[in-house]
Amino acid sequence: MHNATTGCTYMPGMEHLIKLGLHSSCAAAIAHARSSFPEIKINGCYFCCNSCHTT
């Protein structure tokens, strides 16, 4: 997951993004993504969402 509001050099192209909407924190965005896509491993970007980066 990347922070689209601050931008990220490592953000993939638009064709590879799934928009999650606005969230008050990366933890809230991660929770939303995990509930919407339980089959996908969700992780925050080391560079722009480091507090939600787990691996």
C-alpha cells in the first residue's frame, strides 16, 4: 500500500492500483484493504507508509 496524498517514488502505475479511498491513518487503510481483499497479502510501503510496513 502507498500513500497517494504524499506521493511515492515506488508507487506502481495507475493500471496496477486499487483505490481504497481516504482514511485517517495507514492502519485504517490497511484494515479496509484486508477486509476487502482477504486473499491478498496487504503491507504498507517501506518508504511512504513505514508505520504500516510489516515485512
